[in-house]
Amino acid sequence: MIDAWNSQLIHGRPWMDGTSIAGSSAREHMVRLFSAYNYAIKSGIL
């Protein structure tokens, strides 16, 4: 699911009329998501 979401960010988002975002912005979103997952794992939430 995460890979599909990342691909949609780069190649076109259906919820935004098919527009995409810059690759650097998509990478930044992935970094933030990765950080949130790491925090949740370290905190025992996941």
C-alpha cells in the first residue's frame, strides 16, 4: 500500500485530478512516514 501511495504521489494522484508532486516532495513524505513508523515501533504502539 505504501509503495502504491508513493507511486501515486509521483505519477498522479486520483484524489487530486491526476496531478503529481515533485519527486523530492514524495521522498520527503516517505521520510516522514518512515519516521512515524519508527517512533510507533520504538514506543510500543506497533
